[in-house]
Amino acid sequence: MVRSTKVQLVCCELNSQPMTGPELADVLSAERPGIPVILLGEAGDEGALAGALNTKMAGLFTKSASPVE
């Protein structure tokens, strides 16, 4: 889909299937390096979200984050 459309931002679930959010961020950064990827996780996923900091994502949020965060 990102190959044939003008995608400007991708929001992806941390534990999505068949590819996790960090895996998707790495693939997109190789194929379309200008597209930022934001990862979304559940409360309690903070450890996995912190581990995802080594990927090519642009940001991360827990779903319970307030608009101020």
C-alpha cells in the first residue's frame, strides 16, 4: 500500500500481526525512509515500547496516554 499511495504517516500497533510494529518500522525505513512510523502499545507494554527505541520509528505512545503527553 505504501508503495502505491502518498502515505505521510503510519500508526501501527506494537504487537500487530503478521509483522510487529518495530519490524514494520524497519521495513518501511528501508523502502520509504521519509515516512514516520508511530507505535501504539497498551499500558503494561512500556518495556516492549522501550525496546523498540532501537528501531526506525518516529515515536511511541501507550493508548492510555493523555493528549498532553
